[in-house]
Amino acid sequence: MIKFDTFYIQCPRCKCWMEGHLLISSMVNQSILYSDGKILNDGYITENQKMIVCPACSHWSWVEKYEEPYISKTRPKATFYTWNSWRFYGVHSVSNKGKMALVNHYRNFLNNGNYNIEQEIYFRRLMWWAFNDFVRNRHQINIDCYTSKEMSFKVWYRNRKKIMEGIELFDKCRDHFNENLRNLIDLYKLRYTPDDEEYESVNLDIIEIYRQLGDFENAKKLLEQTTRRTHFISTIERKVDEQDDLVFLVSG
């Protein structure tokens, strides 16, 4: 059973309340990691939503950390909006229309706000994930998902149709996808140095970005400079050799 810590957050403009939930990590049953760094715990994204759009007045609020005084653990006496009404802007993330809506939300934030480098990295990283969501589960189009009894034929066929449509949308958005990744690489290089604690993980992100851009030469160069040997790095090396530029499942 999935368990959450419940919190409440108030819009600074219209003062309406919103209910939110944080997944309790100790109660997670399944964790899934993808090559772009996106992690799903029991189907829920682990990255906190830092930009909140009020469902009542559409005011934008940046919440760096889900802790007091930004949030409250006390249930307000006033009526409040449920989590689904504002979580990731209320989009239906399972559908292709919802995935495109999420991409457009991130593009809208970037085009209509003044952000510091950390905030821009946050938006561009999540937009990278949102684009990849179109092709993230493409392995499910394989007939093995039906023959292995993982899905019924009806579910597999419906799922396959949706994923094929997602792949087509991803191809149409490829120029925007590539532009976002090039900007993200520039921001990473500007923000992080070898002295930073996050440098090693960011360097792996850069390798993965080069691979997804189809720049296998630069990805290979950085891989040759990497001294660590892990399952993830070995898989990236194989994908580079195969000139495969799509996101893949690492574990889970």
C-alpha cells in the first residue's frame, strides 16, 4: 500500500489552500530508474514540483523546499484544492495530449519568467524528461508483453497504439528536444566544476545528453575519461556503440 505525508500550501495571491502529498520513501515497493535520471517510486516521480500554479487564480509560486514556512502540516479549516488539481499542472500525464501539455508548461515557464541558473536547469531537466515520456515505455510495443501474459491482448494493442502515436509526436518535436538539451549542457558546464559534489553525476547526465542528441563522438570521449565502471555506464557504452539515441530503462 502506497503511503504519503500530507501537507498544505497556500497561494500567496488569492490565499486559497492546496493539499499535497509526499511519498514516504521507507514504504516504497518498487523503484524504477531511467537513463535520463528520472526515478519513479511506485509510479510517482521523486522530483518535487518546485513551480506551483494556483488552480484558483493561476498565480505562479516557486517552492524551493517542501518545508515550513512554505508548507503547513496542519489541515486548514477552509476548503482546499486536492493534489490532482495542481500536481504537475493538472495534466493527464498518461495520455499523449497530457504529455505534450506538460512540455508546453515548461516551455511557457522558460519563455515568461526570469530565473537563476539553478531554476533554469530544473525546468530544462524536467522538460527533457517530459519529452522522453513519449518514448520512455516503447519496449511495451513488443509482442512479448502480450505472449508473456504481462498484458491482455486488448491492453497490449491499445497501449501499442498510444506508444506509436507518442513516438510520432516525439519525432515531430525533435528539434525542440535537441535545442533544450544543448541549452541544458551549456548550463551544466557553466554551473558545475570538479569541486562540486554533484559534478560526477552531472557529468554522467552530459554523457547521456550527448548520446540522446546523437553526438556519439562526444559521448564516447567523455566515457573514455570516466574511471567508474557500473552497469549504467556499461549500458551507455553499448548504446553509443549501437548508435541508439533514445532513453532506456536502467533498473526496475
